[in-house]
Amino acid sequence: MVPATTLTPAIREEIARLGRADIMVGIPSFKNAATIGYVVRAAHAGLVQYFPDLKPVLVNSDAGSPDGTQRVVIETEPPDYVERILLVRPTNRLDRVTLTYPEIDGVGGKGAALRTIFEIAAALDVQALVVVDSDLRSIVPEWIELLAGPILKGGYDFVAPLYARYKYDGTITNTVTYPLTRALYGHRIRQPIGGDFGVSGDLVRHYLELDDWTDDISKFGIDIWMTTSALTAGFAVCQTRLGAKVHDPKDPGSDLGPMFRQVVGTILELAAAHPDAWLNIRGSHDVPAYGFERIIDPPPLEVNAIRLLDEFHEGSITVADTWRRTLARENADMVLELADEAGKAAEKASRTLGVGGEGGSGASAPTTIEMAEALGSFHFPDDLWARCIYDLIVATRRGDVETGPLVAALVPIYFGRVGSFVIENRHLTTSAAEERVERQAREFELLKPYLVERWRALDADGAGA
Ligand SMILES: Nc1nc2c(ncn2[C@@H]2O[C@H](COP(=O)(O)OP(=O)(O)O)[C@@H](O)[C@H]2O)c(=O)[nH]1
Ligand SMILES: [Mg+2]
């Protein structure tokens, strides 16, 4: 569906007041009062510092946060050097706008926030739109140049971020969106859902013309939808080196379930809808990167690996039926066997470390590495994971299980896969763990014929019916 143009009268008035702009920074937010001020300062400085001849605008698209996020956006002062040194030319005065975005068919979320940002960018006829997250701690003014430069100077339409991330950060990216985007469409985009993007005016207009919007895209499906839609329509894509991504951290076991369902539901549906964009692609190629290389150690992140394996095992009790209906038989068998092993490993580790079933309260929680040691040799193979994802593309096309329950049933398997990654890589540096991510991506490419074969078998069934 094409979402109805839902701009409120207040937003329309704002657009009329602004008239037009050359470059826009859009910031979605939901209860980010503590961090958004920093992001606004960095973006403000970046706009006037790097693009002094362009008319800039900054738009915050907020969920109606009760914590004063919008007030912070308006009241935050730009860095003093902007006022004292850079603003010698009044043309650079920055228009800074904050608004509460309308929901789309009753659904709000990051995607709905960005939809409003796209509509404003199109209405103002900007050449480049930069979107950045409001919980960023590591953004600096240069990010604006790094994200908009390839569009304004290099003629690109879509700029994806490249960051140094700690080995356990970005697990949805590492296990699904990176290897799958690469194997399906052939572009090695390392961070397809990084959240910080540059988009050309042409691509913004293309986004607004697409008619495949869903509730998941109104939420966290938006990032993979932006990336995939740029690729399937043949827009020029590149990457840009931003350094470290430091933001509000999330533990994959406790915070990432809903996000996983929205992101993976979206990537599966897009794959099922665009076979012409991937059926004939073999292998993959590098995607050019802009910006100077960085050497940084991203900050570490703790993961409750016991809980991940517990949840995997739990899945074999609650959603095994869906596994059987959506995975190829031999894959479902192997997954069930692994879930059983995961349950035993988690139980044993909990006993060894003296933690209660629910992660233990009171006594200090064991560290990631202690848990990984205690879990021992549990291993979820790369090729089985790739086959599972491919089975689900085919199942999405068949449609006899809806995408919602299908991806919900994948969550425990993903937990098992991430648990295995943490266990195997516990002694590795982040750059050595990166090699494991690459190995898994190559496995996706290697097994692509498995997907194509199953997809074509379905074509044949359809023809015979
Ligand atoms: N407007 C709006 N923004 C949201 C919502 N949920 C998340 N965001 C914003 O989307 C960005 C990314 O969200 P975050 O929770 O940090 O996700 P992650 O960093 O991708 O794991 C942040 O700027 C959030 O403020 C929402 O419901 N509405
Ligand atoms: Mg974040």
C-alpha cells in the first residue's frame, strides 16, 4: 500500500515556512532527551562547517516523547565556534524544526518517523538527506560530510555507514542482514541497517512512490527497506567510514526480539517480492567506501549467553510446530537436535556458575566470558543457519505461515546462532571475529544455489497446479 499522505496541518505550515532547502538532516526520536542534544549540536556544526554554501535544515521527527526530547532539540545551543567563527555569512542560518510525526495506519515507530522526514525532504526539494539516530554518542560534525559528500560530490544515491563495532554488537546485522543482502543482491554492504544513512533527493522521491509499505516498515523494518529498495531499483550505492558507533547498548537476548522480527520479516518479504533482483546474481562485489580509514577499539558489550541458549531450547517446546512447517525436514531435524543440546549446555552452565534459571538475582552476574566457558563446545554451524534463512524465504513466498509467526519462530533459532557465535569467539579480538562474519557470508553465497533450486521448484509446482 502507499501510505496516505498524512502530514498534519502543523507540518504543512512548517514546510510552507521553510520553502526549500539544499541539505537536510533528519533525526527520528523516542525518549532520547539525554542524548539528542549532542546529536543536534554535531549535526548543526557539520551542516554549517562543511556545507557553508548550501541552505540547511534540521528536522527532528519525534514520537511525542514525554521526556522533553523535543524541548532539548529546540533549546540546545550550537557549539560556540559555530556562532563566533563560522556564522560570518548569514546564509548559513540553520532552520531547526521539531515535530510529532503522525502514525501510519495507526502504527508508529522509527519508520513512521522517517516517512515524515522523507515527505518533508521531498517537499523542500533537497539534494541530500542525512538521517542519524538520536542515541548516538560517537557522532561528530564530520559525519554530516561523510554521509552527504558522496551524494553531493560523487553522484551517489545511497550512502550506508561503516563502523567499527564490538564483536557482539550488531548481531541482527551480522547474522542476517549483511550475509543475506550480500548473497541475494551481490553488494557487500557491511551495515545495511546501521541507522545512519545518506539519501539523494531522487531516492527520497523513489521511496515515496513505492507501494509496499507495511506495519514492520513503520517500525524497525525501515532501515533494511531503505537499503534493499535502493538496491532493487538500481540506485548507486556506496559506504562511508564513520569510525565507532557508540549508542545506547542492547543485549541481544533481552532487547532485540521485536526488532529482529520487524527487520527480518521485512527482508524476507522483500526477497520474496523481488526474485528478479536476485535469482541471477552469483557471488558478490565490493561496494566503494568514502572517508579515511580509522583505527579504533569499539567499547565492549556484555551478553547473557546462557539465556540465549535457554531461549533456543525453549523455542523447541513452544514453536517447534512452526519450525516443522517452514524449514526443510532435514534442517528442522538438525535445529531440534541443536536446541536440545543448547538446553543441556545452559542447564549445566547455570549449575557450574551457580545462577538460577532466570539469570540469577542478588549475587553478581557471571561475565560473558565465564558464561561462554561454562557453555563449552556448543556449536551452531554456519551452513545450517544459511539454509534456515533460505528455507524461510521460500516459506514466505508459499505463505502458508504468515510472516509474523514465521519470524517469531526464528527468534529462538537466532538466539542459538548468536549464543554459538559468542561461545566460539570468546577469545577472539573484534577483528578476528570479523573474519568469522565474513566466513558465514561466504557460506550464504556458496549455498545460494540451494535457495534458487527451492525457489524454482516452487515455480514448477505452481505451473503444474
Ligand atoms: N520517532 C521514533 N523514533 C524511534 C522509535 N523507536 C526508535 N526510534 C529511534 O530510532 C533510532 C534507533 O533506535 P534504537 O533504539 O537506538 O535502535 P538501534 O540502535 O538500531 O538498536 C533512535 O534514534 C530512536 O530514537 C519510535 O517509536 N519513534
Ligand atoms: Mg541505537
